Amino acid sequence: MPASRPHRVVIAAFPGVELLDITGPAEVFSVATRAADNKHPGYTVQIATADGGAVTTSSGVRLLADLRLDEVTGRVDTLLVAGAVTHCEGGAVRAVVDPVVTDWLRTAVPRAGRTGSVCAGAHLLAATGLLDGLTATTHWLTAAQLAAEHPEISVTPDSIFVSSGALWTCAGISSGMDMALAMVAEDGGQALALATARMMVMYVKRSGGQSQFSVPLSVQEPTCDRIGELRQWITEHPDADLSAEALAQRASLSTRHFSRLFAQRTGTTPAAYVESARLETARRLLEESEAGLPQIAAASGLGSLQTLHRVFQRHLGTTPAEYRRRFR
């Protein structure tokens, strides 16, 4: 981070943007400035819109812009573009691509030190052609649209955020805060990011490679029935005997009835759910511990190195060792 002046962040917005796409990253940078305690120059954040006036977000809350898009001159260290979606007939969701902001991005992005899109903002970056040949992500609801409309982009719909050099993209809404926190770490070091996360009561270790769909998150719901309680138990005991027969016995059900009821409640089979839970445990251990691969295979319940490798290849298209190198 430059020592002589604050790191300048400009967030491009347009009518209908998601409120947290703007305020989430802005708050991360604000808290990081306070957490720096004069050890780093900190951040200044500006909101830019087409006319420099107020913009009404998707929640109805109005935000006042600091300047017009054409007034964004001089050095921009981090340029962020917020996103918006529209709900179509039949419940379909599509990303909104604002043409004014998109045109402006074509000249603004090359002049910025670093650019990031929040949520469906990736669709605006994609429309400029600047993401062609790169890997990117966006909200899982619009990932298929991004891949279909821009086949030149390698879309990873399961990542929290993706950094492709100076171009960053992130998943839905709150993940903009995770991306901003990673940017703070890049600018001021992991200690500053950790201090910021602590002040914001954020989970600093939610790395870009983690899934938008979390097995532990999926069981954070009322566990008022046997299947709900069992899902919680599976998450907490990945190295136990989690065969359908053992789980059925634990739920005091016949194996056949248990398998049918589990599929009705979760939309998947007991075996597939168990494998997902064990994979997530292995991913967490690779990210957060120094344990060797044999120990991780055992602790996650995957058992052997061969099974560990096979599950990683099937679900993530990579090896456990490569995953650790990338996301540690």
C-alpha cells in the first residue's frame, strides 16, 4: 500500500444495484483503515454514478454518489463494480448489464490498479471483453447466464471469489466483503486483514476457493426431526461409520425407509451427502492445518489417500496437494 496517500477505492453503481454490493466492501475498507492504526495509509471510498446523483438500490435505500463517472480522474487503486439482477416470469433471475457503466468500464479498468466485480457485476465486466480468456465467478443464480453469453470466460460457479491477475470477481452479495478482505490482505498483510475481520466479526478464513454451498451452512436450520439432527451429527463426525445402514440405525429407521426419507428431506442420497461433508472437512483441513495428506484422509473420513485424490478430482478437478498450494 502506498505510504504517501490513502488507497483510493471507487465503486461504480447504477439504479437497482444490490445495496450490500456497495456498502459491504466499503465497510471492510473503512474498518481496515481504523484497524491499521496509522501503520498504513488506509483507504478512501467513493461512489460514482452516471449523473453523480442519488441512486436507488434494489432494497429501496437511496445512496448519494460522490462524483459522476466522467469525473473519475487520476489514480484509482481499486475499482469495484456493483451488480443487479432482475426477476423474470417463471421465477428466473437474470443479471442486469447497465450500458452506461459498461461503456465507461472499457476505458476505466485499464487505468485502474486493480478491478473487482461484486455479485452480478461480473456481467458488466464480461460485456467489456476484459474477462475473455480468464477465470471468473458470479452469483450462482446467474453463473449459467454468464457462461452461456460469454463462452470465452471460464466460469467457476462454486467459488467465493476468483483473482485473475488485476481482475477479481466474486460470488453473491456478501462475498464482496470476503473479496474486499482478501484485497486488504494483499495491500497491508494478513495481520491487517485478521484485525479487520475481528472488528467486523467476519470469518477471515473463508477463502476464494471455498464453495458458495456449504454443508455446515445447510444444516444451520431447525433440527426438529431425526433427519435434521442426523445431518448435524454427520457434519460433526465425518470419520465415523456413516454407511446408510449405520445412519438408519442411529435414526431408528429401516435402511430403506431412511434412504427414502433422507432423499426427500435433502434432495440427495445419504452416500452423496456424506461424501460432500467429508470433502468439505478435507478442504478445511488443507486450508487451515499442517496435517499431512494421510492424516487428513483419516480425519475427514475419506480413509485412504487414493479415495482422497479420487474425491478431489471428481468434485474439484484438482489434487489435494494442488488445492493446498492454491488456497493456503
